[in-house]
Amino acid sequence: MKVVLDTNVVVSGLMKRVGNCALVLDHIIEGHLIVCLDSRILDEYERVSMYPRLRLDALAVRDFLNFLRDCGEWVVARPMAIRLPDPDDLPFIEAAAESSALLVTGNRKHFPKKSVGRVQVVSPVQLLAMMRA
């Protein structure tokens, strides 16, 4: 199953190594999920993970981002003419649309149904339930 991970899922999974976001990251590392990304998405992961207030383990972040860089499915996403509450979220929708992937986010309100078109937006809990089914 292909997924595009919103930054909040990556950060939450790296911050607390227990919980649904951490399980999603574990499934990626184990090869049960394929992460689709582009350079804009990876740049955001890197930028946000450096925020001092997050106090993320720099080695764990580096290792995970290197894993994504090496093992992720790289996408060349076509621009989409849609409006989102946060324009910085557009790369995630574009990558998900281009790769026919699920967009996994902890902030579904950032991706209103009327704006995302055919992209299926799910929470980490929903993704895990889909994997169990």
C-alpha cells in the first residue's frame, strides 16, 4: 500500500516511539507500506524535525530520513490548482494524487474533502485499521 505521510505523522512517530504514528513508521521500515515523496516533502520533514522545541533525537531523525531518501518512492507531482487552508500542504496532496497513494495525516481538517479530489485522506488510526482488514 502506498502512502504519503504528512509531517505531523513523521514528527509524532519520531517523538514518541509508541502509539499509532510510531506504528505507521514501523510498518514503513518493515516494508509493509511504501512511502511516496518528493523533494519538497523531504525538505519539510528535515526543516520541521530541526525545531529545537521538539527535542527529537537527531540521530534517529537522520537515520529515518536517510531511509526514506533511499527506500521511498520518488514522485514527480503535477501541480494542482486547489486551495487548502495551509498552502504548504499542497505538496502532500500533489504527491498522493500523482502516486495514487493514501495521504496519512493527524490533521484531516487541513485537507477538506471538497479540495482534495480523488485523494483519500486518512488518519493513522484509519490506516492501521485498513491494514488489519
